[in-house]
Amino acid sequence: MNEPASENLEMLRFLSETHRALHEQRQIYEFRVLFTTLSFYGISVGAGLSGQVGIPPDKTLLIWTGLLGMAALVSLLLLSLHQSNRKNIYTAEKCEVVMINLLKERGYDVRTMKPSDKKHQTDSHVGKKHRFEKNWLWQSLIVFGFAILAAVALTK
């Protein structure tokens, strides 16, 4: 293989691996944010149900606003994480497709090469609702559900 083609393949491989690594790091961060938020709400419910935390009746609106506001902020953070994840996977797969095409041009047998495994394919879903958005919707519903449960438990 000539030097420029080899250099192109190396750059594309680097880009693909970098975007996949960013995606994996962001998934860990997403889990931590979700786990911490749900733990906070769970502890709030436990405190409210134990009867040891007394919220004055005039602070009910403040509690509801605070807990639902926190849920909204977490939901927006999760949305931005999901959008970034989708862009990273899309970019990684595009680089892999270009690598395969470059190898085809040079006569390599690429029939067994695949850009990525099926669970990460986003190429055919550009501009459509995809698993990233569906996951975000479910995560947001869970966060808001926990927020409402915590608010009810604290202000009953």
C-alpha cells in the first residue's frame, strides 16, 4: 500500500477510535448523573416517609419547584449527552465506511468487514428518532417520576 493511502487509513482509524472512546466515556458519565439523581430522589422519599423530615406547609411550592426544576436540568443534561453520543457514533461509523471503501479501491477483500456491530448503527437513522432519543425519553420520564414521588413524600 502506498504511503498516502496508509496515512489516510491511520487517520480514519484514529478518528473512529477517538469518537468511540468519547462515546464510552460519556455513557459512564450519563450513568453517574442518572444514578446520583435517582439516589437523591430516593433518599428524599425515604426521609419524607420516615416522618423525621418536616417541611413547613408554606414551603410546599418551593419543594415542588426545586425538585421538578432539578429534574428538568438533569433531563436537559441527559439530552445533550445523548445528542453528543449520537454524533460520535455517527462520525465513527462514517470513518469506518470510508476506510472500507479505501480498502476496496486497493483490491482488498472487504466482504467480511462491517463498519460496526448492529447495535451501534446510526447511519440509516440520521434525522429520525433513534434509540438515543428513546433512551433519553425514558430516562427523563423516570427522573420526573422520581421527582414527583419525592415531592409528594416530602410535602404530604
